[in-house]
Amino acid sequence: MLGVIGERMRIVKQSRKYCPKCDKHTIQTISIYKAGKMRKSAIGTRHHAQDKKGYGGQKFPELKRKAKTTKKQVLKLKCKECSFQTMKPGIRLRKLEIIP
């Protein structure tokens, strides 16, 4: 890690971290985790759509403005030896930059 510059943090692409599968420190590639696309056929989505339908409208109050201006960035670590992936909960930042 190189450190914080203002509200932006820069992290190197590869680093030596502990791999639980190899049970030793190995070189691991670091990337930012991105959530997948939400399914429309999921039971929670269908229940929420049913509650919104018809008269009465929204079940829960809609947010007029967001309270938080940042998100917690999650780092995805992949071991070079065994290709085992681990997630590391990141810290709250405006921007996380991965440098080669």
C-alpha cells in the first residue's frame, strides 16, 4: 500500500499476503470487488414488487437524499500459487486506485 492522498487511496496490484489454503505468505493479485447484477426473479424482488403494486404505493419511505458520500471498498485477493480467492473488507473511501 502506498497510502492516502486526500480522499483517494492507491494500492499496488501485487502484494505478499497470507493465503489460508497454502498456509503461508504468497504473492497475491489485488482487485476491487464489484457486485453482480441483481436477479429480477429473486423472491425478495418479487415480494417488493407485489407490495408496490396497486393503490397505496411504496411500502417503505423512499430516500430523498443519500446520507453517506462514500462506500466501503472490498478488496479481492487471488493467490498466484493455488488461485484461491479471499475477500478483505476495505475502509471507507471516495476512490480506491490500483496501480501496477
